Amino acid sequence: MLFDSFQGAVREEVPLAPYTWLQLGGNAKYFAEPTDVEQLQGLVCLANAKGVAIRVLGGGSNILVRDRSFDGLVLHLSAPAFEKISVEGNQVKCGGGTRLAHLITRCVGAGLGGLEHLVGIPGSVGGALRNNSSTDEGDIGTWLKSATLLSREGNLVRVEGGDVAFSHRRSSLDELVILDATFELQPGDVRQLTKREQTFWILKRSKQPNYPARSALAFIDPDGISAAELIQRTGVSGMIEGSVQFNTTYPNYITANTGATSEQVLGLLDRAQKSIQQKTGFVLQPHLVVW
Ligand SMILES: Cc1cc2nc3c(=O)[nH]c(=O)nc-3n(C[C@H](O)[C@H](O)[C@H](O)COP(=O)(O)OP(=O)(O)OC[C@H]3O[C@@H](n4cnc5c(N)ncnc54)[C@H](O)[C@@H]3O)c2cc1C
């Protein structure tokens, strides 16, 4: 096997569905869970040398894997080396594979505020930075001080937060891997921050389908109006394609039921997009990244 020298860090023909929230899609030809940055760099260099395409998987909450297999290498930062969190003064550094939920809990426990409104957003810190995860209270990018990235060529690159462009659900952090991130936060009272976190958690739970529903956000909000409002206004709410449906309670979410396929998700998003464009003129962009 191509990656034999990586001592069990790489498996072949691994189904990706269990790694994503929608639980759909085909296999990855190669699936790697490197133990540390050095091994990750080695994998990237070998894949490059052999012309193997590479993709990075976080918590899988914003990825739609197509039904056919991906003929390349998927990198998953699941090893402890990519999930470390350390606190120094008002700065918190964490690995790109850290669950966002763990980071927030640690920050709140350390009396550092700023990220607690993001509680309840599924996924990893790497995914949250790539997509610039946000709520009505703000985005994650606001708090980024610096990050270490791995370039597509396998080189380590350090970026300062101020040099990264963040906009609604987008960032310019488009190197291959976000390895770690340092956030500069606001000192606060642990009890008050915990209360805030709990309040945001309750609010978030009331606005999204609860896990383990096979759900995902459908569209990015366009300027000036929410996608949810457009979905409701145009009768797209509840729209069905095969076994995939727009959630009637939480309008901008789609849910995959038993028998669902990725093709059905794509078909549903396409129909919804066209219908909304026809009725309102808004051309909505899918929130999901399609693999
Ligand atoms: C129920 C539900 C509620 C949600 N609510 C919100 C919300 O309130 N606000 C919001 O902004 N989003 C929300 N989302 C969307 C989603 O949770 C976010 O986009 C999240 O940040 C994705 O993180 P992830 O680790 O799951 O990334 P994935 O889905 O695994 O990947 C998403 C993208 O990030 C890239 N990526 C992941 N990790 C890395 C890394 N370490 N380095 C480089 N690239 C990486 C992937 O290659 C892919 O392009 C919600 C999703 C669901 C299912």
C-alpha cells in the first residue's frame, strides 16, 4: 500500500458517512489519522509526490460527501497531539482538531470570555475557523491572535489574526490544514461567563435540531435577510427530495432520513435554490462543503 511506511496511521477504503453529521456518502480511498505534525507533514509530502488529492475532515458537521468514493487521502486530526489546549494569561492556544465545545468550556473555566456565544455549534476549531463560525453575537475570527497552518506543499506557515480576512461564514485561512490557533480573550468572572454559556446553550438548542438528528445547515445567509426567512416566505420549508427534507421547525436545516443519498441532498438544495431565486431574486449559496 502507498502509505505502508506510516505504521497503521492510514487505512484504505474507509466509509466517510460515520464521520459526517448527515451520515451520507462513499468511501475515502485513503483515510489518515496521523499521530503528530511530523507524520502529517510526511503524509502530505508523499501524497503530493504521488499526485494523490488531499482533503481535511474536522467534525464533519458541514461536509456533504458524494455517493461515489473519493479517490484520494482524507486527513483527520483526531490524535491527542491535535487536541491540546493551553492557557497563558488571556491567551488560549489549541490544536486544530480540538472540539469547539471543549475549547469554550476550557476558556469559560479559566475566566476568559469571548467565545461562549458559539456554544452548541458542532465541529472542531479548525472547521470553525475555516468557516468563520458565528452567531448573532459575532464570529470566531474576531478573537484569533495567530494560527499555524500547513501549506499544500507541506510547509508550516504562521499567520497573525490581523492578516486573516474574515467575513460571514468565510475566512482567508485556505492553506491545507489549520494546525493550531491562539485566541486572545477577555478576562471575566467565571460564574458570569458560565451563566452566559448556559444561556447561549439553551438558546442554541431551541434554534437547531438536536443531535443525533442527521441534520445540516442548508444555506449561508445573504446580506440583509436570513436564509431561514427566505425559506419560509417562499414555501420551501418542508420541501422533500427522496428521503431528505427541509426541516419544518428549523427552516434552514435539512434532515436526512433512512434511505437518503447525497444526490438527493444536492437535488433538494438545487430545487430550493431555484425556487427562492425565482420568487425573491436572492441566489443562496449552500452552507455545506461538497466533497
Ligand atoms: C446542527 C448544526 C448547527 C450549526 N450551527 C452553526 C452556527 O450556529 N453557526 C455556524 O457558523 N455554523 C453552524 N453549523 C455549521 C458547522 O457546524 C460549522 O461550519 C463548523 O464550524 C464546521 O466544523 P467541522 O469541524 O465540523 O468542519 P467539517 O464539516 O469537518 O469541515 C468543514 C470545512 O472545514 C475544513 N476543515 C475542517 N477542519 C479543518 C482544519 N483543521 N484545517 C483546515 N480545514 C479544515 C474542511 O476541509 C471543510 O472544508 C451548524 C451545523 C449543524 C449540523
